[in-house]
Amino acid sequence: MSNVVELQGVTFSYGSVEILHAIDLAVEDGEFLVVLGPSGSGKTTILRLIGGFLTPSGGCITLDGQDIAHVPINRRPFNTVFQDYALFPHMTAEENVGYGLAVRGVRKPEIRERVKRTLELVALGDLGRRYPAQLSGGQQQRVALARAIICEPRLILLDEPLGALDAELRRQMQRFLKSLQREIRTTFLFITHDQEEAVTMADRICVMRDGRIEQIGTPGHVYYFPNSEYVARFFGDNNVIPGRMSTTGPGLPAVETPFGRFHADRRVSDMGDGAAVMMVVRPEVTQIAPAPDVSNRMRARVREVGFVGPVTQLFLDPLAAAGGPPLMVKLPSSVNGPRVVVGEEVEIGWNAHDAHLVRA
Amino acid sequence: MATAEATLARQDTGERVMRALLTALAYGAPLLFILVPLLLFVLQSFFYVENTDIVHRFTLANYVRFFSEATFIPIFFYTCLLSLGAALITVVLAYPVALLLASLSGRIKYALTLVFIVPLLMSYIIKIYAIRSILGGNGFLNRMLIGIGLIDQPITFLIFNLYAVMITLALILLPFTMLPIFITLDKIPRQLIDASYDLGATGWQTFRRVILPLSLSGTLVGASFTFVLGLGDFVTPQMVGGMNGLTFGRIIYSQFGFAFNWPFGAALSVILLIFVAFVLLLAGRVFMRGSATS
Amino acid sequence: MRLSGPAITALSAIAVFVVLLLYGPLAVAIFFSFFRLERNAVAWDSFSFDAYSTLFHNDAILDSLLTTLVVGLSAVALSLVFGTLIAFHYRNSRSRLRHVLQFVVFLPFLMPPIITGLSLLIFFRETNVQRSLLTVVIGHTVFVLAIVYQIVLTRLRALKPSLIDASLDLGASRWQTFRLVIMPNLTSAFVSAAILAFALSFDETLITLLVTGTKNTLPMWLWSSMRLGFKPDINALVTLILFFSTVLAFVAMRLFRPASRT
């Protein structure tokens, strides 16, 4: 797959503060790339740099291999869906959508035709005559989307576009955006701080932290194989157990932790014995009363049981070193309630191949 | 128990009386000093003068006189043109400055805005005085020009005519026009400008299609400020208009001084008031349409 | 909003021109409060404060200045009281009449000043009130009332109703709520309204001209003496007024700025 846009060693400073540090990022043709990070991580800056709203302090941004540092915003074949939509209040939905064509001097009948088609594509066929103020949040969102796709840009930049919508509408729009992207086969660069949204929508996720890229990969990869404690914790609810490498000889690498000695199936490259590591275990693969062949096991006391719909969350204090943060186990919920009660002592465990090591 | 209830009840009536009193005051003062005078003033326009006394009897003679005598309608007409001219000049000068101010940010914006706002708080009469002291026959400009030998006689076309009135009004009222223009321009979200460029528009296209339409309402408010204030002014025309600077405002004023025909002056003012109301309503309509969509 | 280089250059040129237009005449007045024209040329060696000392010995000017201050302060006080009262009424009442009331309050601001002045003139004559300083104060109050009302109302609207609910919920009476919660939040609005009202009153000419008695305010005095010609002491006065109004404008702007934070 070829790359549409590439960032090479791009830095951005505001005054004396460096907001982005040497970013390398390649946006592949036709992909749905989600840039994920908390506010202040630099994700919106990346979008604004690509869009041309900001000029990089260093490095270069290329489009099809050509440096576009000096191409002004209005000449870049990218269109943006703004966080607050930025619809022109004095134009109808139709006029908003047709704006990009009109300023390029496209003839009126053609504009009308293409606007009609695009509005139908975003399921707003009959609302074209309305002003933005007469449309609901979700409808405004679709107008903004239609306005961005009508010029058939090489790349569509979406700046947390779903942030203002309520949960149900948000899920609807997520599915809609995905299907729209498949239909028009354009590259999407989507900014969000919501890890669930990122996992749902992305072909690839780029996790940002403090102006650096922490990890890039498919949602499955980033979810199951975080390459740092930060990413592991950002994807919510991982159990992260600190320890030291203590392998000797061949076989599975082992980690010495306050709760005992556990095995993982892969070691972190270039990590010798005694190096500080974190063992990351997803709560849904952690078992209560594990099968006999499960190698990593410990005893723990149930601190809290929480019913959250499809799953039930258990928080457990390991007996070996009480007082630390509890471990979490997610079980499928059952109409009969959980199998354990608060205060009960149970054995928990997980397979070596479900344990993932990251540098501490 | 009974006394407590009685106290409560008394407090309640006390509060109610207080409330009624305050409400009466809130309505009473504006009614007495704004509405009643205005009604009396309209009423006055239907009276007439005999010798030097105002006869409190109904007549339409004052209005008939306005429409029948040849002098008043032309004066009214060119006073309108004059105020319109002043409004146009202020818009032409104020809009670019407001645009520049709105495009700035931080300390420079604040400082420069202040530069253009301060004249708003500067004395009106002083500004007329200063302008007159420059343009006048014995003024600074003429004396300097004579001094360096460019002219022998003072130039007279600079002052004491309607152009001088129009230019002076424009200079005085410029900040009034600028302020509402600046406010509407400054309120345009930056995102909209970004979106326009993002969609491929050039700077000029962005101005024509986004900035200008969105600032039209403020521009209209500013221009109508100047227009209305220009229409009714009688001091500026007197100070810089001289004998040739007869405007509608001066004619009205002279009815209350020199000519001593209050009812006729009132009638002329009522005509002015109706016209102003009409202009403001029209402007308000456009303004509402501008803001209803945002 | 971002502008291209050439656009900024063009706009800046216009802005410089406008600054010259706005300040040029004033600069000339200031200049001639220190220098004299002799034989149609600036006498550069004539720098002196003579004009200022003449000014301070001119009782008529000082007297009119005092009158202006008295009128301004009275109008500010009256318009604050009534403007606040009307703003509270508009905020709290559900009566339809309050819209009419608001319209009436705005009238003197919307109409050309000549009409406000004339209607008061006729009103005072019909009610046999002699024109005096009192009629001037009423004229000024009527004129600045709309500004005071608007500023106070805007701040009242910005006050969250929950603030008042919270105060009542915590056991305060209506009067206590008014005194302890509402008034402190209005202070800066009062100050800005007072400054603006005073500035408007200080400068008011057209209404004053119609309702004034024998005692002159400063603009009246300027107006009558300007017809006689230009004297250096008027330039000196102009310089002083410009200085103080600039200071006042700075103070007002400083006050308006924090208001946008709340």
C-alpha cells in the first residue's frame, strides 16, 4: 500500500514550548487512521499541520512524495471536518456543501447535481434548504461531512467530530462514517481521545503521548500488545503488574513480582535478567479458579463486585501483597449473579501466552 | 404561634407594598420624563402660533406647510443625502480599520482598539472646534499655506458649506460606525475562516463569501448610527456650515429660537422622527435576518 | 482571522490615514496650546504655559467645569438608581408591559438627540418648570439611562439563577440574597456604567442646548465662546479635557476587560 501523506521528523513549537517532538507518521492510501491521545498530547496539532493551518517548526510533510510545506491551506487536496462543524451560518446546507465547488469556479448546474448526490450520500436529501441553526447536531455533523467529501479530497481530516453528540447518536455516526469511508474509498485521519471509539473505527491506531507517537498498529495489536505501560493503561482496564526479569536458561521468560513468579511467552527484546518490566494481563483473560494447566496463579480476596451489563467486574486484592491496587477480572454476566461474593478468598490465574511484557 | 403568623403576614404585606412601590417607580420615571414629553411634543405639532402665543387648538396647518412650501422638502432631502454621505464615508473608512483590528490578536489588538475607541469618549464640541480651527478662513491650514506662500488669500471652499458639514460629521461619528463593525467582525469564529480556506477558497473569496455577509449586520447598525445622528444634528452644521450649511436640524432648531414657532418646529421634528423610525425599522429587519441565521 | 501580507499593508495604510484624521485636528489644538502663530508661521520659540495660566484665571470656564461635574455626577447617580431598578424589573417581572418599558427607556438613545431635547423643552414649558440645572440633569439622566440599564441588565442576565436559588436554599432572605449575592456581582457593572454615563454626560451638547437655563455646562461655554473665535486658553482647555478623557477611557477599558472573564 502506498502512502498519501508522510510526516518525517516533524516538530512543532509554540513559543519556546515544543508541542510535537520529531513525529514520523505515514498515512496509507485508503486507510482509516485514528490518532488517539488525551488532550494536550499533540493529536490536534498533527491534524492542523497536515491541513496547513499550522506550519511545522522542523521536519517535512510530503504528499505523494512532494514536500507541501509551502502549499497554502486552500491548495491542499485535504478537507477538514471541524470539531464544532464550522458551518457557515449565513448559508443553507446546500450552499455550505457546494462552497468548495463554487470557489473553484465549478458551473452552477454541476454544483447543484453534485450537492444533491452528496447530500443523499449522507442521508440529508430533503434538508438542503435549511440553515445550520435549523438543523440538529447530528444533521449539522452530516452537512459538515458532506462539505468535506464533495471535492473528493485525497485525505479527510476529522477533528473529534463526534465529541458533541450523545452516546447513541455517536455510535450511529461511528458506523455511518465507517460505511461512508468504504463507499467513497478515501483516506480518513480521525482524531479522538476515546479509546473505545478508536478501536471501533480504526484500520490503524496511532497512540499519542506528550507530543510523541507511543505506538502505531492495528486496533487488535495495540489492544493486545501494547508496547508500553502508558498504552496498556490508556486502553483502560489492563492489569499491570510490576516485576523483574528472572529467566535462566531456555523456555518461557519468567518475571519475579510481589505476587509470585509468573511466566510470559515472549520476552521484551534486549532485556536481560533483573531488568524492570511490567506484566500486562487483560481482565477478560484472567480466570477465577483457573484450569490446572494454567501456569500463572495466585490467591486473592474479592474486594468488590460490579455489574456493568454484559460483563461483571471483580476487583481482587492479592493475598501475597495486600494494600496495592487491586487486580480486575471481567466475567460474562449471568442472570444468577456472580459466582463469588465480596470477602471470599479465590484463586485466580492466566496463561503465559495471555501475559504481555512491557518495559517499566 | 398566632403572633408569629401575624408577623409573617405583616412582613409579607410589607414586602408586597415595597414591591409595588418599586415597580411604580420603575415605570413612573421613564413614563413621566420620556413618554409624556414625547406625547406632548407630538401633540404640540398640531397646535399653532398666534402673535407670540401658542394656541392649544388642533390644526394640520404645520404639516400642510411642510409639504406645500417649496423650501422644506429640498432641505430635508439634501440633509438625508448629506447624512447618507457621512454614513458612507464612515463605513468606507471604518470597515478596513475594523477588519485590521479583528485580524490582530493579543496586546497589539488591545492597544490599537483603544486608539480607535478613545476618540469615542472625546468631546464632540471639541472635535468640531479642532476641525474648524484647521479648516477655517483664519484657521491653521490657511495661515500655513499663506505663510509658505502657496496662496495669498485664505481658501474659502474648505469650510462653511455642506461638504464641510458632511466631512466633519463623518470624522466625528467615525468611531461610532467602527465599533459595531469591529464587534461583528470580531465575533466571526476563526473556524469559519479556516473552513473556507480548507475548502479551497482564496483570501478574497473568503472575504466576499464569508466575512462580508457575516459582518453586514454590524455595518448596517454602524451606518444607521451615523445616519440618524447626522440627520438631527444642528450644532455641527452651524459651526462648520455657516450660511450655506442649512440643514433640517438647523431649521428645526431655529423654530425654537429665532423663529419662535414651536408647533411648526415640533411638526418638522415629528416628520424627522417618523423617517428615522422607518430607517431604523428597515435596518433592524436586515439586522434580524442577519442574526437569525447565526 | 488571518489576512495576507498585501491585505494587511493596504488595511494598515487606511488605518494610519484614519488615525491622522481622528487625531490630527486634536494634535493641532494641543500644539497651539503651547505655541503661537506669528505672521502665518509657527513661532517655535513661543513655547509657554501662558495659555494654561490664563485658563486657570478664567472663572467662567472653571465655573462651567464645576457645573458640568455636578450635572454629570447627579445624572450618574439618578441613572444608576433608575437603570438598576428597571433592569431588575425587566429581569424579574413576567408582565408584557416590561417590553414596552424597555422600549421607552431605549427611545432617547435611538432618536436623534434633538427630539429628546425638544420634547423635554416642550414638557417643561407645558408644566411651567423653569429651565435650570435641574432640567439639564433630567435631560442627561434620560439620555444615559439606556446605557446604564443595558449594562446592568446584561450583567444580571449573566448571573446564574441557581446562585439565587442556592442563597435562598441556604436560608438567606430575599433581601439578604439581594445584598450579599446579587449586589456584589453587579459592582463592576455599576462602575463601568457610571464611567460611561459620566463620559456621555460630560460631552452632551444637543439636549443640553435645548433645556439649559442660565448656568452653562462646559460644552455650552465652549459652544458660545467658539463663535467668537479661537483663543489659546481654549486650546489649553481642550488639551486638558483630552488628557482626562483618555485617562478615563483607559480606566474604563481596564474595567471592561475583566468583565469578559466572568
